[in-house]
Amino acid sequence: MPSVRFWILFFLPFWAQGQIVHQPLDGLLAVSGELAELRNHHFHSGVDLRTGAVTGKNIYAVADGWVRRIVIRPDGYGWALYVDHLSGYTSVYAHLESFSPELWAYVLQEAERRNAYRLDLYPAKGSLPVVGGQVIAQSGNSGASGGPHLHFEMRDRESEEIMNPVALGLLIPQPRVRPELWAKQDGRWRKIADSASVNNWYDLALTLPEQGFEVKVSDSLRSIWSLQQWSFDVQRGADAGLALDLHSQQGIRGFHIHPSPSQPAPGWKLKQAWPKSSGTYSLSVNSGGSPIWAGRVRVAQPNPGSTQAPRSMSDGDWSLEFPAQCFGMAQNIIISANGSKIGVKPDVAAIKPVTYSWTPSKLADSLWDKAYLAVRDGRGSAKIPGSLSADGRIVFTSKTCGSAEVRIDTKGPQCELLRRDPSGRVWISVRDELDSEIVEITLNGKWIWGHLDLKSNFMYADAGITKGKLVVWVRDEVGNLTNFTTEL
């Protein structure tokens, strides 16, 4: 394992600084997701560490400190811990299955006191101390996780900006896969050959931009991209540089090597002017100090693009509002309304929320608060509850820009008893066209703990060995409520 040994020796001096003094998992760490990877609508904010496709692995505090925040939610990071350290950093552990007994006792007490199953707790500073190497949790697959793993982050404690954990002592092997340069020629993206002929500079994209890259044109350094520290409010910058049709054609995420006019993320360390005249240019791309590609590129129309001005559009019963710099560059958006549906072209990624407004011509007053927007772009979909405006419109604020449809949901979640396992957990299926949440669970009138997993549509209630009446209240995003009762 020479690459692992080099990594350990290279970062050994950081250990003395007390930043990461113990690794978060046992054994050699294996990575399934790198820092700053291009994801759907965001840069990956941490490092995903493999847990052998199973849950229940011990998670260790990486240094002395105190628990700053504890989160339990059915989406996002799921079960997560935030630990502050004297070094000025915060370590984050997400998609957990459970907490240590000491932490769980505090969480359970607070959950019952608040009558809540979705928690965001901030213990008093120093009230829940930890030491480096202490078991603080078990790994899991909670929240928006695609499989068992540990999502690990290091943040600046004051600004909460995302930091590179490798530079602070996380011992992971160097990436073995190197970036590749792709070119769009005649409307199709292909891995670039010895030379290329493209329409404009945005027809060139690099995979694995999280490893950083620099671009020279005609032997002059034009751009450097390296995202090592950033705040969560610029996460949509991933969409500002994403080569959308490369992803739709090849299933590959690539990043434009030419800076977009609007880029909220601070990754561009250098943005010199690129040639604006058509012609053939020498081009070279390096990453990590190594050459990725060098050759000749003919550019027909090297248009650098412009920033997006604020814009409002209307058609039929619909209107859309795009804020300034909503996209990485100005787009010619076309909309077409048809009743409760709205078509939006082309497929573009928004880096600021878009406001959809629908004024229904025929909709009973009792149904207005049951409306939600089902919107889809080339990378995914979202369902967004609406709000009623004073002038009779139903308004939806969407981070996804794409064709959409208003749907009405008047039914509460459907619940079905599945089983009671040997530990006393009662498992219940909860299904709805929208996301659901637990409102309350009681056993013989007494509050008990439970949790809903939105990926599987399963929830559990910790009934133990007690017999009697189990009552579960669940609610969907537009307020439809279901009461499920069963005898144990």
C-alpha cells in the first residue's frame, strides 16, 4: 500500500496540531465519495467513507471536544453529530444509525420533552464532552443516503465553512482515477482525441474537477479551479459549471474548463481573459501537477456568454420569475402552459430559486392548500407544497428549474403494520405521494420514540415488550393527517 503510506507520512505533521488525532473509523479508510465532487445541484461537502456495505460500525470522535449539535431527520444528513474542537474546527458525522448511550439518553429526554421526532438540538457548551478515540455513534444509512457509509466533514467552527479534512489529518489514499477532458463535436460529447473542433469554449469539460485543474491557452495561463474551502450558501455553484448535456448523453458529470459568467462558489482562483476570436489554439490542461491533455483546438464562436438579468415570463395561468444571475450564464428560456402544466425549455440548471405562480381557473377553495408542484429537470425531480398569495395565486419556490405540473393531494399517508421484531420495535409501512412526518406515537396513552425513513417508507416505534394500544399520527407535506391504531 505505498500510496497509503505516503499519505500518512505526508500529513503526519498536522497531527501534532490536535486537529484529527484519531480516525473516525477502524482500519484503513476507503473512500466512496470525494470532497467537492459534482453532485446533483451541489458540491459534495465532505468525504464518504466506506463501511463494508453494512451498518453498525463504531464511529470515533476525531479529537477532544464537545457535542455542539445533534440532528435527527428523515432526509438530508439523517442522524448526525457535530463536535466542536479546541483547534477551532467542527467535525461532522452523518447518516448514522444510532448514538452512544450517553448521547442517546440526552436525545431521548429532549425528544419526549418536546414531543418531537425531528430534532435539531444544541446542548449547552461542554455539557456533552468527548475525547479523541471515544465511540460516539454507529454508522448507518439514514437520511438521503444511497447506501451504508459515513459522511465525514471538517468545518471552520466560527464561519461553518467546509474545509478539506485531508489537510487536517484524515488519512485516505490518493485518488487513483485521473480527470479526463471531453469535447462536444457535432452535438455529441466524446472523450477528446489528439485535437478537436468545437463551437465555443463551453464545449470542453473536465471530469473529476474536485481534484483541481489549470488551463493554458496559447501557452498563457487562463484559469485555475480548486475548491478546498467554501460555505453552504454557494453550493449551487456546482450547477453553474456543470456540462448538462454531457451528463444527459454519457451519464458523466463534467465541469466546464471556461469560467461561467456567474459562479457563486469560490473555486476559480484565476480567471484571465480567454481568446474571443475564432481560430485554432494550443490548449493544455493540468491537474495535481500532472498533464491531463495537450493539443490543438479549433473554436468557431468563442462566445464567453453574459450574466442572466432578472426576468418574468407569463403564459396562460402561469408565470415564472427568474432572479438576476439565476443561471451560470444568460439563457433563452421558453415556456408553454397547458392548464395545470407548464413546459420549460431548454434543460438548464438554476443556481438561484425560481418562483412558479399558478392562478387556477377552476379549483374549489377547499383544495387550494392541498396543491403541490411536481417539477423535473435533467438531473432529478422535486415536489414542492405551495402557498396562497393575497391576489389569488398559488406560489411555489423551486430550486429546480424545469417543466412542472400542479397536483392535488387530499389523502393522508397510508399505514400498514408489518411486524414486531425481537427487540420490541414495531415496524409500519408509511406511503404517500409526498414526504411524511411523524406527529406523535403513543402506547397505552404514553409517548414513545419512533423514526421514519423516507427512502424505504418504513417507520418503527420502540414499544418494547409492552402490550396494549399503539396509536400513530403521521402527516404529509400539505397537512393531510392519518391516525393509525393497532393492538399489540
